[in-house]
Amino acid sequence: MTESGAAFCGRTRREMLWETGAGFTGLGLTGLLSADGFFGKAAAASEEQPFVNPLAPRPGHFAGKAKSVIFLFMYGGPSQVDTFDYKPKLYELDGKTIAVKTKGRGGSKNEGRVVGPKWNFKQYGQSGQWISDLFPNLATCADDLAFIKSMTADSPIHGSAMLQMNSGKIQSGSPCLGSWINYGLGTENENLPGFVVMLDPTGGPISGAKNWSSGYMPASYQATVMRSGGTPILDLARPEDLTESAQRRLLDSLQSYNREHEATRNHNSNLAARIASYELAFKMQRYAPEATDFSQETAETLGLYGVDKPQTESFGRQCLLARRLVERGVRFIQIYSGGSHNDDNWDAHGDLVKNHTYHAGRTDLPIAGLIKDLKQRGLLDETLIVWGGEFGRQPTAEYAEGTGRDHNAYGFTMWCAGGGIKGGSSVGETDELGSAAVQDRFHVKQLHATILHQLGIDPNRLSYFYGGLDQKLVGVEEVEPIRQIIG
Amino acid sequence: MCSIATDLRRPEFRSFFAAAVFCQFAAVGRSWRFVPLLVMLIGFTPGMASADTASLPEADLQFYQSQVAPLLEVHCNKCHGADSKFRGGLDLSSRQGLMTGGDSGPAIDADAPESSLLLDAINYRGLEMPPAGKLPAAEIAVLTEWVRRGAPLPVQTTSRTKHEEGPPKAADHRGHWAFRPVVSGPVPEGSPADWGNSPIDAFVWQQLTAAGLEPTKQADRRALIRRAYFDLTGLPPTLAQVDAFVRSPDPRAYEHVLDELLASPQYGEKWGRFWLDLVRYAETNSFERDGAKPEAWKYRDYVIASFNSDKGYDRFLMEQLAGDELPDASKETRIATGYYRLGTWDDEPSDRTQALYDELDEIVATTSQVLLGLTVNCARCHDHKIDPISQRDYYQTLALFQDVAPDGHRTSPYELVDLSDSPVVAAYRERDAELGRIRHRLHELEQAAIARMPGVDQRRTETDQRLQVLNEKLAQFQSAEEGAEYRRLRDELVAWEQKQLPPRELAMGVATASANPRPTHVLIRGNPHAPGAEVEPGFLEVLSGVPSAGSITPAATSSGRRLHFARWVTQPDHPLTYRVYVNRIWQQHFGRGLVRSASNFGLKGDQPTHPELLDWLTAQFIRGGFQTKPLHKLIMLSKTYQLSSEPTEDQLRVDPANDLLGRFDLRRLSAEELRDTMLLVSGQLNLKLGGPSVYPAMPAEVLAGQSQPGQGWQTSPEAAKAANRRSVYVHVKRSLLLPLLSSFDFPDPDGSCAVRFATTQPTQALSMLNGRFANEAADEFAKFAAREGGHDQPSVVRRALETAFSRPATQAEVIRGLKLVNELITEEGLTAEAALSRFCLMVLNLNEFVFVD
């Protein structure tokens, strides 16, 4: 490269432009950005629409199988040996104290009392995947699921493990998966946010908004928390006494002042961009609520998601909303099963049966419905579904009595479906106790790499310059996606 | 093999990889430095390698080829084979590679093969290789036998060097512009008399005219005074202040305005915030609990007061770095050491050692980027790939801060600095010791009894039901002696807790430092569990030309290292410290620095657009005793600063990015300026100075995202009312930022922010149109405009526009506003009051309100 080219080294053009203080919409920048391949034609300023949306769609590094991701986050950490990681030997060992290395919230231990799996497993589908009785509905989708039974994470503590599952790092301050994806690809519907998070009715997860923050990236890439009823997005609803036409008058007046102000300053595209952003906001008010309006959904569809049953209504609504958002081009959607603390999420320290029965019971039918509905609409191939928590649980008991299991980051199960994933497959194994991954072990960053790869992003090339470094979601070392589950 | 680099499986290493700043050199291909390696890689294929088998005994050769080689191929060569990247520095394809080993040391121990690191790794003893899973026993046996034989390996006739061209060396780069002494060169001559006579103008003129350009016209007086007010105080002038200035016949009226603004307490509130961005000021620790850091606000007030008193920048740094070690240490300087307590920290780390070095890394990163404009943090795991900063440099720098005791843990997080008089300190010390002793024993007794309880109850004792369980059941599970001791201690506890002591003054800062800190090692691949050579505290090799003042002298309560560093970094002839700071001040005025990469003055940072000007200003700053206020005046009195924001046609063509400063860049208000101004124009802004932070109303939807909605945020209406203060006083809770502020690019406080984003996004419009804060401000604005300007509609409309614009409104503007008010009443059925309120909401959304010319 030439010397002038070298001046760009180590930083993206975009970063360089930020440092000018000019922002995305500054003068003459669009050309530079387009030349950089970051902004497609759609984002280039035109006379009618000078607003350069930082979320404008742009091509990935290659053609990806998936267009959208739905991440079903089982907050608290579901137990692998009670869900999808069948360990026949463990049943016999129930109650016996055995030597096993564990590390959880209660510290490191070298032995423990085995809690045998509390549910029976059966094989399902052509593929014969083992699934426990906790998921009778999901079991009917066995041939769509690809299990990773050898997941590992760095921390057995909720806060840091959550951050790692969401942002790749155990410390806060880095952008989350959804931010990276919107940074890489933009969103296809400018009337909706590109990164949506839906929370459990009991509250947010530990560390709250850090789990959907854009960290050192601009706020444009942070998630929007969306509700499946009421006002879906913060500040989307007009004040009660202001009708749409009254607000239109207000905006018309605003823009008339703004245009006069701009007339002598028309060299500055920031002013035009701000004018355009108000029109976009006005449109969002109209179109975003439409996404949450289920009145056109058939009773059959509502039933498929369990919206008609009290137990599954809440998660079912969220899954149905996720499908509607996918249809409308939203790039990354995350739904939390479980919120707040203790047994309000999958964190089964006390009574495992009660805890997992409750959370699986609320989610099993809606998730199966989501898979089936996406499939029947031909959307499953382009929608990647990811299921899992921030870690798994230990095969042994946490306390002298009871069935509670402590956290386990040494080995746990996640599954993917759709979006070019090989259904009916399984990769990796834990030991015979299910306590630690031993075969084909994978780390959170490999899951992240797989998600990016399915979207057409090279995980080792997607970088953002910050703090003197080209930061990447997957970190400094090259990371391979999990090829075994890619179709 | 056994490189830590690829060993992502071992928990402690994994957490390191997650925790360490991910360092990645500029993508391959973007840097010329990689080109030779690429050529070499392309030219190398496995087929080209041939083995010299002559020297190997037949049995060993056969064993290797039939059993070892296939195994290596399947499990190892991808990362450590001949055509791999030699992950962790380990090359398994040659004997030399095996013997030299990787970053963790030689793979084979020739003297004691059974102790070879390679065998440790495949047996998952410490290191774990291959990472995807332990090999079957039979394969481990093959490799063990191979190592036992001395790892016989055919000689590769083709070899390639293990490392690409090395990282930059200090000796080669001492001549980099930012490492050279500041030289105040001659001021260019030849600018015309009607252009400014400030040397700033002369430097700017020279470069503008060299490009065939001329500066645009001067800003009109109304635009200028509004610009000056926002720049120095973050608030707009009142209409009366503008009028007085515009009408003043005094040729020095502008200078007087600047003096007045610099003397106002609002100056420190605006400029203190710029420093708080840099040092990542927040009042909570992030991680699971994101708990409040007590007394953090005193550091914020210290920063504001330091700007208001125009403390010398050298002294400002000395106080923050070594305020506890200074000969004239005071309450103020001890509060300044809150600098070391600003970062995120884990109160329940999975790996304590890792967490300690993560915290130290944050201090190294912040200190080096903010003070020196260098990313020393990039050398944590390996030598800096771009700048001449070695990994050794990193750990020598880190050693400078090793004496600061880390924050505590979940149950006892913070040790505060006690600023009280000594009898008060002693009284509290006694009480705290007694309380600690009693609580410790009580806890022991409780846990002993809890261990005998049923599991369900044990679990409950870890929740908020603990007290209840203890009250109900503790006695049943205690022996008579235990019970007696427990009750006696409870009584003692209550007595101590109720003991009346005089109030004391606490601060967040360096409460405890060690005279003899733990040794510092270079950590191999940045891994705190893999210590390498021990290093002494020291400064960057590339800056060895900057003499250190004196030597490290340990004191009774600290190591003296930070004071030593503080003296070195504030030396008047330090090439970086003052250039970096002066550039930041310039950046705050003009929207970007003369060096755009304000926290990176390294080899790949931006070159200054006006290097001579930067040096001239820096020299002035140093000569003037490191005062910031005269620097503001120097800049703001230049014609360059006073230029209009309207470009000439030539400028747009030749210099669209305004690198040559031929005009002033229009800018949007910052998040704080916007909120503060909305409060000001609506008559709600309380200009009270300092004190504990305030809690504006947080939308319920945002609170709902917390695991315990409302936790750590005061949500009462009284709290909200008391929060109509300047935004610099809003509580900074890392996981719960005020949406209005973060939407307008208030930075994420987890890392240093040198340049704020300036985004335009529809969510900003939504919060400004529909948000509660904006609508309440509009209601108040309408009432305030009526009180100030008269209650009839034209008066309210005129007053609101003029207040928002800091200029008289035109008749057409008033008529347009009245038209909206009228339509809202007649067509939309709003009351007159509501219509005026909506009109005011519209005004708050105007570009002219939100942008500064």
C-alpha cells in the first residue's frame, strides 16, 4: 500500500471519520464510506432523502444463508443433563457422592452428590435426537435442531457469563452480538430497529442494559427493548392528547422553520439529515405498532404459539412478534426466558424440578410453534434460531439436600435451527456425567463465529477500531465457525 | 506446543482471552509490513518440503511416519504445523521448533522427557491440548513414546522463519514527530492587516493561502456570542446578554465576555465534563450488581473546581496520580486520587488474579491514552504491533501502579479515604475493628448452624430471606454455648453500632497503598497465571530521552512509584503530555483536534494538520504555567475561531472537510448542553453547584430492563424535581444511563472517550417529540415565556422563539408560529394553553435550537 493508504491502517475509515467529529452524515463522507464497501447505494445521500442511516443495509463479506437471527436466551442457565444431553449413567448414580471437579457460584469442589436427571429422555425424529420430557413439543422438531453439546464459557458467574454470551467479553463496555450484526449488515427496514430485545415479565437479566448495549460503538447500534403489547418502543407513542394530524401540523411547522434555517447553511448535511430523521420517526410511529398488532393472525397461528393458553401466552406472544419482526426485516431479535433473580429464571439452585418444569412449560410450545410457523412460511431457511443460556449446570447437588444444581461453564448444551444449519445433527460430547465438555469442545466465540458466518460475515474480518485496536467480536485469534452443524 | 495462545479451553486462560483487550494488528493486507510474509506464505506449499531422513535411525523414522505424523496432522498441524501460523509461537514441524518451544517454553525437555511440557499439555495437566478435547489414551501413549525417544523428527529442508518482521523498535522511532521536543518555531509573516494578528491566524493563513484559499467572513456578533457561551459554559446567552454585547461600543467587549464566562462557575461544569469523558467517570462498578461507589461525586466536584480555579495542568495530573504521596497532600489531593477508582471492577470475579490485572490494565490504558496519547494497553499480550512499545514497557508501566490496593469484594467493596481529623479517625478505626471482629464471629456461628439446617433453608439463607430463617431457626441448630455467645455478641454489636461518633469526611480514592508492592512480571501472552521475567517500574523506552526527576523513594504508606511517574509525566519538556492536552482543548473548541486521533499520537495516529501551530500553542501553554483559561482566550480571540460557519464556494471545492480551518464548523449541542438548555429556557434549571448526584425521572420502560427495577436509582417525584440540575450532576450508573443523554451520544463510561459521536437518528426525534421530559419542558417553557414576555399568544410565541434562538424573531417567524397555534386550536381542538405548549415543543425541536453556528 502507499503511504497515504497506510495512514488508514489499523482503523476503519468509519472510525477515522468519527474522529473528525463529523459523524455519519457529515459532508462528503458518503462517497468515502461507499468506496469502503460499508455503505451500499441505498445509503448514499440522494436529493430527496439526505438522511444517511447508519443502519442502512449493506452487503456482508459473502452471501449468507441467514438474514435474521432469533436468539432465545434461557437466562440463568438450563441444566444440560435434564434437557438435551442424555447421560444414562447419571440416573444410577443419583444420591451417590462421587469425585468430580466443579466450579460454580459456590466455588470449586472436587466431589459432590449426584442428582440424577429428573426427566426421562427419548429419541425423536429421523435423526433420533435425544430430548427430555421437558420439551414434548420441541421434540417434534428434532430433525430441525442442531445440538452443540460441548459448549464452554469462561465464567460460572451470571453477570460476566451473560456479558460473554452477549458481547464476547466478560467485562462490560463492548458491543453486543446484535450491535455487531447491525454494524456489519445494517437493517432492512428503516421503520423498525435492527436489534430488538424482549424481556421476561419478571424483569431484565442481571446487568440489565449492559446485555444489549452497543458499548464503544455509537448508540445507533444498541438494542431497542420491545414489548409485545402496549407501546412497543420507548417514546413511540404520541402524548395522549396529540393526534396524528396534530403532530403532523407540528412537524410541518417544524420543517418549515428548519428549511429556512438550512437555506443559508445548505452545505451542511447534518441539518438535512436531522430534518429527514423526523420524517422517519413519524413513519416509525405508524409502522412499528403494526408489527405488534396480532389482529390479522389466525386462531390457528395463535394456538401454534400457545398465545391462547395462560402458561405460554407471554413467551408465545414474544415468539410470534419475533416472527413478525423477521418478516419485516429486523436483523437480530433476542428473547429472554427468565428475568430478575433466583427462580424467576432458569437458575435452579433450590428445587430443580419446580424450576425447570416452570420455565420449560412456558417456552416449549411457543418455541416449537415458532420453528413450525417459520418453516411453513418458508422463512426458517433464512432465520437462524439459537437457544441456550449463559452456561449450564452441574451434575451434582449444590447443597446437602435437594435437587438444586450450581452453575457450570465447563460444559453445556445449546442448539441452533434454521438459517442454513444442519437440522437433526449434534456435535460434541461431555463426559459421562455431563460435567465437562471432552469431545469437540467449543467456546462461546465459536458460537458467535457460527452466527456471523451464517449471516455472511467473516467473523475474523468484522472489526471496529477502538482504543488503538481493531476490535472483533470473536477476539484476537482467528476463530472458525462450528462447521459440523453447518448445512 | 502447549501454547497458551491456542489453549482457549483452560478456564483461567479462557477468562484471560475474554478479558484481555483483544489486540489485533491491522488486518493482513492493509499493512505493508505484512507483505513479505504473505509472499512467503503464498510461495510455500507442503509439497515443497522434503525431509532429510538420512540422520534418523530407521526404527524412529518409521515410528514417526507411521504413527506420530498422522496424529500430528489430525490434531496439531492446523495451528502448529509447517504451514500454520504457529499459534502461541509453537512450531511442531521442526526439531528446533520443538526445542525452542512457544510462548510457554520448550515443548520437549531433552534431559527429562517425561517432564516435557508437550506431555503435560496432552494430558491436560495445566495446559490443555488439543483444545477440542483430550486425545484417546492410545494416542497419548504414542506421543508419550515419541517424546520418550527424544522426539525424533525428519529434518525439514524447507523452513521459514517463525515470526514476521518484528514489531517496531524504540531506537528506530525516537524521531517520530510526537516524540520530539516541542519546538516553538517562528510565526509566519505575511498575513494581511485585516486578518487577525494572533499567531494562530498567521499559521492558519499560511496553510489556507498555500492551498489557494481564503478564510470565510467573520461570524456576526450574535452568532459569535452564542458560540462563545456554549463553548465556555455549555449554556446559551439570554437575549439581554446578546443585546448588550451587540450594542456595546467597547472594542474589547468580546474579550470582556470571555473573561466573564471563564470566571463563571458554569465554566467548570462544562469543561470538567470533558475530563470526565476521558477518565471514564461513572459512579458504579458495572458487572452483576453495578453497585454505587460511595463518594464518587467528590472526584467529579474536584474536577469541576480544578477547572474553575484554573489549576495548572501539571498540578492537576500530579494530584490525581499521586495526591496521597505529595509533600503537600491535602483533602483535595486525596480526593483527586479517586482517579484510580473510576473504572469497572468485578466484585465477584471467577478468577481474582485475572480481575486484578484487568483493573490494572484499565489504569494503564486510561493513563497512557489520556495523558500520553499512546495505546500502551496494546502491548499487554505481546509487543505493540504498530508503535515502538514493548510488552516489557507495558509491565514496567503497570508496575508504577501496583502499590494501589485493589477494590475489595462483594461484601466489603470499598475502602474509603478518611479525611477527618485524627481523633475522629482513631475513634472510627476502633469501632470498625470491633464491628469487624464481632460480625466475623457472628457469621461463623451462623454458618456453623446453617450447615446443620435442611437444604431448603440453607438455600433461603442465600436470599433476602436470610434474616427470617435466622430469626426462626438459628437457635434450634445451635448448642447452648453457641447460643449464649451469639446473643452476647449481638448485644455488643448493637452497642457499638449505636455508639455516637463525630461525623467524618470520607472520599473515594487511594486509601491504602503498599510501600513494597507485589513484584511485577511480564505476563506471557498477557496471562496472569504465566509470569515471565520480573520487571522494575519504569517509563517507556522510546521516551527514555525524557529524564526522570529524581528516583523512586518509598514512603511509609506508598511505594513512591506514582509520585515518580507523576513528576516524570509533568516535566515541562515532556514531548507528549502538553501537546496531547493542548490538542484536546483545541478539539473541544473546533470539534476536532489539530491531531484528529486525540488519544493516539503514535505512529499510526493522525499527523497534525497544523504541526507548527500545535507546537507554538503548546509552548505558549508551558511558558504560561500550564493554565487552561489563558489558552481558551488565546484560541477564542483569534480570528480563526471567530469565523462564520458559512463556507466559501472555493472552500467547499478544495477543502470540503475544513482541514485548513477556513471556516468554523457548525455543531450540534452535546447531550448535556441539550438537556441543560431545555431546562434553562423553560425556567427549570437549578444552577446549584456540586454535591451528591441527582436522579432525573427514568422512564418505567427503562427501569423494567433491570433485574430489580429501580435498583440503584431514586425514583420518587421529589428526587426527579431535585434533578433539574446541570447534567454533569446526573448520577452515572453504568447499566442505567438516562436515555435522553445516551441517545444524544453521551459516551459509554466503561472506556475512555476522546471524541464523542454525533449521531442523527430517529430515536432522538421520538424522545424529543414524545418523551416525558421534552413534553414537560415544553409545558414549562410556555408558562415561562408567558411570565417573561406577556400572556397573549403573539408575545408567548415571540418570546419562546427569541429565548430559543438568542436573537430577535422576525415577524414572519412569529406569524408562522401563530399559524401553528391557531391550527392546533381550531382544527385539532386543543385548548389555547395546550396549543402554546405544543408550539414550544416544536421550538425545542428546531435545528436552530439544537445547532450552534
